Amino acid sequence: DAMVIQNPRYQVTQFGKPVTLSCSQTLNHNVMYWYQQKSSQAPKLLFHYYDKDFNNEADTPDNFQSRRPNTSFCFLDIRSPGLGDAAMYLCATSRDWGARGYTFGSGTRLTVV
Amino acid sequence: QKEVEQDPGPLSVPEGAIVSLNCTYSNSAFQYFMWYRQYSRKGPELLMYTYSSGNKEDGRFTAQVDKSSKYISLFIRDSQPSDSATYLCAMSETSGSRLTFGEGTQLTVNP
């Protein structure tokens, strides 16, 4: 089945130790998004790619970076994770920007110790 | 003030009950309205997608939009334990713009 796959499902990292989360999609969608969702909060958009065109939200901390080497893969790099970065990170795709909602992956739950 | 307000619950109902979930919003430019269901430790999945005011029905689910009141609802008829999840409303100004999410309402349907 076509889908959005995130790895790993659970990630534990040490305070300040760089970590990379990955997302792959078989939907051939143009747009890929990274959201941060903390407990009982709305998902917060960090960035999105339309194809290779990168768009950073104004309030996304510099600590967060992203790479999209090809259509299928997108990575979220957290350069120096702090305790406040512990959250669920959701990858989503859409055929075009905002088209009829998104297809989400199952998320990566990040714990910072 | 948040652009989208959603009562976080938790909401607990017996099996078979009619469930009403609601969101209010402040941005009158929102035209596209969605409901997502998110099971524990999973990503959200799209349940309903509506444009402008009116009703949309899909099986046991009905989405209502009242743009004059800036109020949207999701009704679940004959609720089942498998409906237990967090329900997120989301909305956008155009079909090609960013989604703004509510915080989600946690629903438990008890057998």
C-alpha cells in the first residue's frame, strides 16, 4: 500500500546530541511536511518542501534543519536537542500544497534525556 | 487568542451514544474544514473534508460548518469503542494554503 513511513517509531537521544528522523513516501506527492506535536497540543508546522523548494516557518528554531534528497525521502535534523524538543514528530505529504488534507506517517516519538 | 479553539476533553460516552465534537475559529477567511482522527501513538488520518458552509455525511459521521458563527462540528452516530481516539479539527483559507489545527478532543467510547 502507498503510504508515509517514519523511522524510527521511538527515538531516545541525549541532551545536546544530534539526532536525525527520517520519512519516506510511496505516494509520489510533491509536498512533504514536518510537524511537531507536543502532548495535548495542536500539531505545529516546522517546515515543508514543495518538490525541492524549502519553506521554513518563521518561528521554527534554528536548531531544526531539514533535507529532502529526492522525492521519496525527507529528513529532520535536530542539531542540539533540548528537553523542550521532546515531542511527537509527524511527517505528512500532499499531492500539492494543501490539497485536500494530508497523509500522515505514524510519527516518531522523541525523548531527550 | 488562538486561531482555532477546541475543547480538549476528555470526553467519555457509552457505546451507541451520539457524539458531538466542536471547534470555533476566529479567522473569517477559513473556507476549507477538515476533521482528523488520531489513535494513540499514530499519525492523524483524514476523516472528513468540507468546503464552506453546510453539511457532509459519510456513514456514521456528519460534518457541519456554520461560517456565520465560525463554528464547525463533527457528529458521530452509534459510537463504537473503535471510535476512541483524539479528534483534531483543521482548516485553511484556500485549497492551497497551510492547515491550522485545533488541539484535539480526546474521546473514549465505553463498551
